[in-house]
Amino acid sequence: MHLMQLYRARQRRHLNRGLRRKQHSLLKRLKAKKEVQPMEKPEVVKTHLRDLIILPEMVGSMVGVYNHFSTQIRC
């Protein structure tokens, strides 16, 4: 089964239109911070992108999402 078939219509449409520059830079930062020693947590990457769809490359990363008051950490 293809990954796009697992997403709902809104997410498929969003991904078909492509990722923006800010989203690409976040994915690059997540990939860089995820490369740590075994049995260690990766560092938190803070972002304002609250509407980003979770992609397979993001699994295992720590993301801090800003919500106008503070930063909430999402695993």
C-alpha cells in the first residue's frame, strides 16, 4: 500500500502541492538533530509550523510547537 493512500483527502492534496521552504528547513533540522547516540533522546527542535503533516522522516524526533504562550513538546 502506498503512503499517500493512508492519508485523508486534505492531507493528500496538501502533499501533492508540495512542501514550502520553511517545511523543508524544519525537516533538515529534524534530521540533523535525530542523529544521536543510541539510548539518547534527540534535542528538541522548536517551530511555529502547527499545520505540518507528520511524515515518516519525522518519527522519533522531538518537536517543540509554539502556541502563542509557550512551546509544547511533541514526540
